[in-house]
Amino acid sequence: MPNIKALREAAGYTQESLAQALGTSLSTVRNWERANVGLWGFYWAIKLCRALNCDVEDILRKENGDKID
């Protein structure tokens, strides 16, 4: 997913500010940009949503319907 860096920069974020905005670590953002860690989860989440005809938010809801923060 080499376009994460370009998208981040276009949105006006530094790696540090994006990590803070997302509530994650700087190393996580760096790994996403290097495609080292966690990106396959995004890939499979997108494929799952397409198969189930739903949005990512739908699969990330708790059983009681509340969104996961």
C-alpha cells in the first residue's frame, strides 16, 4: 500500500500527527507506510465488506450496536 504516505501528506499530516489523531503509535504509522505490518488486515477487511455488502463501520460494531472507538 505505497500510497498511504502520499495520502497522509495530501491530508496535511505528519507521521506523528496522524498517529496522535488515530490514537496509535508513530511506529505503527511508519510500518503502514512501509507495508511491514497490519496492512493485510485492511485488505481482508475491504474484501469482507465487499462480500457482505457492508461498510467497515458495520463490521466494527459491538454486538450491542455501539461503535468501537
